[in-house]
Amino acid sequence: MRNSYLEIRKDNNEFPIACFFNSGDLNVLPHWHKEVEIVYVLKGTLNIGINDTILTMAAGEIRIINGGEVHYYLSSPDSERIVVMFDHSFFKDMRLINKEEHSLLQLLNGFEKSSLTWPESTVTRLQSLIREIYEEMIQKEKGYLYAIKSKMYELILWLYRTVYSDEKSNQYQSEAISNPKILIDNLNKIFSFIEEHYQQKITIEDISQYLGFNPQYFTRYFKKLTGQTFVTFLNDYRLNKAKWILLNDDLQMIEVASLAGFHSVKTFHHLFKEKFGTSPLKYKKSKYGNN
């Protein structure tokens, strides 16, 4: 949507979840964020827009809004809702295994998003879990952070066992490249991952699993988004880090290479000269006028 905007939350990174209560009297403008949002209508009817669709949710309904989806709330007098928002990093230690590993993103992409299609037992349990999470967040009794985390794990488990579909997860992958908000969100995830891990070994499998894609799909996806391969993009990032190090620190080339994420000085020297037309040492001397 043309008037949407990115919302960046500044919650405690050590516990990246928020839970709050809202009445429906006010409009909430179109926005999107990287966090997942779960909306549970407690009372009345709620008018909500997700991407290009306007929905009316009745009391008792639950809806999952994935990160990157544009959404907004229209004035819905006399309605009440609980909203749970969480970053993917909330489950950073979770790996669910079926026949092969499923990342959290794959699970979220494969869930049926509306409780209208869920088994009654799933709806009933998630209603209870969301209320309990909210109460824990409000009361903050001893151990409440542990309680919230355990309830969030149970919430994901219920969804995984009852409303997850590999077909839906694969369908999301095919849609991800055409949805501009999902596209931007995925690019932000890729850039953040590289920034955090560039000094370590990063494989196509690592970044693919992080995004919830299979490696073959990710390779095509990234090339279409950026016009270059992921390996080339990653090497360019590291080379630019190396240039900054060369200009700001007086270090041996083996140290420069290591700090920039290259585990072979020979590889670092070759790629640097290939990209910039000069060796790392000559580049450093030229910038200081020591030709």
C-alpha cells in the first residue's frame, strides 16, 4: 500500500516479545514490521486490513500476521483485542525436526493464518495461552519470563502439530519474490545476518535455513533481487570491511584478512586485487600518499 510505513520496535533484545491490550476505538495506520503479530479478538468485531484485503474478525477469532505484511486497524467501537508480537530471535535456540530440519520461518510460513480453519481444540488452547501470556506480562510475578517463553513454545507446538502445511510454506516462497514488503523484510534479514556473521564461515545452507528457504530457491531468489550471487555479495561486503580496516588500523595482512572474514590471506589478496585493481598493501600506501 502506498501510505504504509516501517515500524521499528526498540524492545529488549534479550526478550524480544511484547503483549498488549487494545480497544478498537482508534484507527491504526498502515504499517509493517519484521516481528510476527498474533491478534486475538476478545470482544465485539474487529475490522483489520492485511495487505490488500479488509477482514472482519469476530470475538474469539485469532489471526497470524507475518513479518513484512502491511496491516492496519480500522475503527471498531466496542471491540477489544490482545496482540502478541515477537521477533524470530525469540526462538533462536529452537530447531524442530521432522524428516529434516524446519526453521521457525518455514513453520510460520506454513501455518494456516486464520483460526477459522483451525481445529476447535487448537483455537481453545491458543485462546488460553494468549490470555495467560498477557496476564504474565502484566503481573510480572517471579519467573514470569520463563512462563511466557514456555507458553510461546507451546503455542508454536500446537500450530505445528495441527495447522502446518509444507505446501503452504512452499507457496510462500513463490510469493515472497513478488511481495515488495516481504522482499524488503527478507533483504533486511539477509543484511543483518551478514553484518552479524561476516567474520565467520557463511554457507548458502546457513543463510537459506535462516530465511526458511531451500538452498536452490534462495540462490535464484537472491540473484533476482540483487543481480549478483550471494557469494559475490558476501565477498564484496568483506572486501569493503577490509578497506576500512586498511585505512584505520596498522595491522599485518593476515590480521586484516581475518578481521574482514577471509580465512585465507591468498584468497583475500586475490579477490582484493581483482575487485580494486591493486593489492591490499599498495592500496593502503596509496591512500597515505606513500607511493
